[in-house]
Amino acid sequence: MNEIQETVVSGMRPTGPLHLGHYFGVIENWKRLQKEYRCFFFVADWHALTSEYASPQRIKGFSRELLIDWFSAGLDPEGAVFFVQSQIKEHAELSLLFSMLTPLGWLERNPTYKDVKQELVSKDLNTFGFLGYPVLMSADILIYKAKRVPVGEDQLPHLEICREIARRFNYLYSPVFPEPQAILTEASRLAGLDGRKMSKSYGNAIYLGEEMEEVRKKVFSMLTNTQRKTLKDPGDPAMCNLFPYFEIVDPHGEYEDIVEGCKKATWGCKDCKKLLFSKLEEFLEPIHQKRKELEGDPSLIEEVTTQGRERAREIASQTMEEVRKAVNLNY
């Protein structure tokens, strides 16, 4: 791992397999950050419990699958510190101390809190843990004194709460924490199979690890330009759900013939889907190959997370020594 002074921290909740939206919205960015910063990437299993507390049975399995997805998708096991959040108990201790000084109003006014509650109406999210999600997130970030955090626009309110918590702690006790800055990441440009946001909950995603026959079925079921009723009708690539996939999966491809054929009705939607499946197969093949290697050698995941746990715990312990001293709890 490169010894670069500025630290970046980011995590993902283990709530299911990763799909193409995750790859182009998160993983590609992480792969770049590994080369530029000292990175800590963690499996956020405690965060998963904030919404999955009633059915936690699958979180452990999802945690392992998440790590396999990360490394099969090209994250470098030696290029960052990888660990499971719940194995570093210092996160919980710092979160508890932060909760003592975080005004309730900061959390209740958080727009992300309100939006997710409206989106997940099938779950009872009127819990202390869900409301305090940003407090635990702040502990995750600040315990490693991260100066940079990759976030999408929807997560900016969480990061601002983190900055406020750091500022208040430093004012009340001692200047222990930096105020982390956002590395703003673009949301994935890929819509789901039905044109909505690609999401596990919508059932409209193409997953990184699923069999190619299943991918083929999904591609041929994709929504295209609804204005094009028959093959003889001219199409509009800008209105079609397929073209963003071509642009991302095959960024250096030549699309003139496809675009021209679509507009002149000499190229049908089925032809586009055949070509898209071919490009996806080419893109996913090395990911699938790496996944088979990782599944065949479970020791690699264990080795990486063991090393990551020890490195993360070493730094987290040092930070907590400073925190206890600042709060006068170093008995």
C-alpha cells in the first residue's frame, strides 16, 4: 500500500450482491483512490443492522460476498486496509462518546434520514440506531482521522454532521480530529432494466457475479424506447435505456452505425440487445474468472481481512487513547 499522507475512509453495507450500478458508481472510484490516497475500506455490518435489525441472519454471508465482489471487480487487496466494521470495537466506543455531544436536532433535520424513511416504508425505522446513523458514520471516519471521504450528493448531509461533530469535540475538549472534506463522486449513469434507478429492492439490477445466461435473459427483457412501436419506426438513442450501457461498458466503442441504424430504423432493438449482451459478456468475464479463484481459495479473504483488522485496530486504539485523555476518561 502506498504511504500517502492523506487518509480516505469509505464503507459499504452488506445487504446483498453488488450490481453494475455499484461498480460504476463506487468501485471504479475506489480503484482510483487506492492509487492516490491511504485508503481504509470497510464492510459496514453495523450500519446494515440499522435497517436489517429484525433479520440479521444473512449479514455475515453478505459480508464475505461483498469482499469477494470487491476483489473480483479489481480492488487491490494490497492497496488499502480492508476490514469488517464490527471487528473494530473502538468504532462503537467513539460513536457512544460522540452521541453524548450530538444535538438531537442535527439528526432529526437530516434530509437523508427523512428520505430513506419514506422510501423504506415497509420497515420500522423509528429506532435510535437509524436516527443515529450519522453518529456512527462519523466515528467510522474520524477514528482514522480521515481528511477525505468519497460521497455522493445524497450523503453530503451526513458528512456535514460529521464535520460538525469533529468541530464540537475539538471545541469542548481538545483538537483531536480533522474536519474531513468530501470527494464528490458522480452517481452511476446506469438505470435499471426498467429505466428506474438500479436497485436490489426494485429487482431491476444486473449483478457482478450472476451467471451469464441470467444476464442474457435480463438484457433481452430491458426497456428500450417506448416511442418506437415497430421495427419500421425510427428510434431515438437518447430515449433508449440501452445506450448508457454501451457508453460505460465499452467506452471506446464506435456507435455511429448503431445510432444511425436506430434513427433510420435499419437497426432493431433486438440487434442492440444482442450486441450489448456481447459487450457485457466481455466486460464480466474477467470478473467472473477472478471470483472463481477467490471462491476456490477462501484463505485469501481471511488473510486480507485479518491484516486489515490488525492495522485498523492499531490506529483506532491510538485515536481512542487521545480521545479518552481529552474527555478525561483515561483511568
